[in-house]
Amino acid sequence: MRVPLLDLKEQYAKIKQDVMAVVGEVLDSQRCVFGPTIEELEKRIAEASGCEFAVAVSSGTDALLNSLMSLEIGSGDEVITSPFTFFATAGCIARSGARPVFVDIDPKTYNINPGLIEAVVGEKTKAIMPVHLYGQMADMDAIMAVAGSSGLAVIEDAAQSISSVYKGRKAGSIGTCGCLSFFPSKNLGGIGDGGMIVTNDGALCEHMKVMRNHGQSRGYHHDYIGGNFRMDSINAAALLVKLDYLEEWSAGRRKNAAYYDKRFKDSAIVTPFVSDDCETIYNQYVIRVARRDELLEYLRSKEIGCAVYYPLPLHLQECFAYLGYKEGDFPEAEKAAGEVIALPVYPEMTKEMLEFVADTVLEF
């Protein structure tokens, strides 16, 4: 039986007519950038995230970059983040001109360990960028306590965690701002790249809107050096259709994850830890095993989709060699990189597919 890691065709088949209809409306209007479709998506995503404001942008990466630029973080500054995340997190810090400062992860949640943050806060530190990895939020109360005592901004990298919950609060609603991704593989995936910044700071929101359009306050009058961070209206229209299914799809992932949890109980497999304070959306279902690479090859030989998020921590990436980190500096991140593997968990999976995946993993 072939089981892909993700099957977007199955999802699209159920909503194709609705998506094609709204895309057609945008094309008929020829309002392909900005306009009412973008404004409606911003309003709906802000509500879904428990925030007052939202700014639609061209990608989750550009959401991070716009946030850094709008907070005037740049050359000579430092931003604290996790080394165990997708490249864009630290990549955007570096692109802004600031220096990424890494802190090791909690080995259970894979999120940044807040107990280690205060030790690396210095005079140049301007912000903390926690990552809500795999769909579960980081320990935001502890992070906000450190940020508050040091006067730091907090940019939540919530690219994998739209609508995730921490102590009753949604991803992106606790820090200075939160950054979402609508890359097609996300729980709420667009028809191309797309992202959103959510915040409760009205002035910051307006500044971010200026920055996403080359820093223009009005036509061809540039108050700032911004960027082209605009979202296409066609993408926004499709996302509005998909947004109505977000909770249903996330619930489906949680149901599939619960099945895996039950099947893998009392085995050598370490299943995802979910804090009692959190409700995860399982953007990925990630297990830990001692012989990860062998399992990876075995699953692929059985035509079961799987992937490693992420095989090499950022502090060991060649492009960040200038930061001066070395192997052994962040042992939990390095250990996780050698043991984690993501299994298919998308909501359209059948019972037979789930059973086949679980049986195959246990067989190995």
C-alpha cells in the first residue's frame, strides 16, 4: 500500500468547485493585489488567532523579515532563537543584519528551553523569536517573563501552528507579533506561498502594512526602505475557502495522532509529548527512534512517506559558521536531529492507511 506523507490532491478534490469559483471572481474583478479579498482574509485570520490585527504578506519567511524590519532590528542587534527549526527563522534574523543567538531546546517538546534564555541576554539583544514547532506552542509565559524583565520584543514563529493553543491563548497572540505561513503543506495551506503577521499593536500593524509595500506611505512616497511582501488576491481567496475547514482538518490530525499514540504505547518509540497547557495541531507527527535512518529507509521501501524535520541544526549549517558555534554546543538539538522522523498524519488518511503505517513501524 502506498501512503504519501501528505496528499493535497485528496483535500483539493473536496473543495475544488468552491476554490475555482472564488478564484474566478478575483480574475473577473482584476483586483489581483490588495483589495477586499485581502482585507477579509486579514480580518478572519486575526479573529482565528485571537488578535485584533493582521497583515497579509507573501510568505511565512517574509512575515518574519517584515516583523524584524518593522521593529527596527538590524545591524549590531541580536535576536535569540532555537537552532532546531526551519532555516527561515534564523535566516531572516541574519538577513535583517542582526545576529542569531541560539539557545538549546526542551528535549520533550523540541521548542526553545526558556530556562536557558536569560543567560544569553546581553546589551545587544533586541528580541526573542520562539518557534512553535510541529504544531505545539512554546512555553510562552516563561519566555514573556524573560522578555518583560529585559525589555525585549517577542516575535512568535508560528509558521507550523496556526490556531494552536497555550493556556487558552492562540499562537501569535501572546508576543509582540506572530508570524504564520500558508505554504501549501501547512494545516491551512494556500495555492502558493503566503503568510500573515498577527498582532494586538495597532501602530505596529500599520507600520507593517507600509513596509510590505516598499515602505510607501502614499503613492511613490517612501518613508522607509521596505520590501515587496504583498500577498496575491487569488491566494487569499483560496485561503478564505480553506479557512472554513481548518478546525475540522486539525481535529482530523489530532484523531490520527491519537491512533498512533495508542498503537506505539509501551514500545521503544517516543511519541510526541503534548503539554497539558497546550492544544497542538500536529502540523507534523514526529516520533523519536534510536535507529532513525534505518527506519527512514525501511518506510520508504514500503512506499510510506516520511521525512526528517530537521537533520542538521542551524548552528552547524555552513552558512552560519561565522557565528562561531561548534558541534556539542546544543546537545539536545543535535540529539533530536539524529532521532526524529515524521509520519503521515493528514486528515484524509483512511483507517487502513493508518494501520499500515503503524504496523510497518512496529514491525521494524
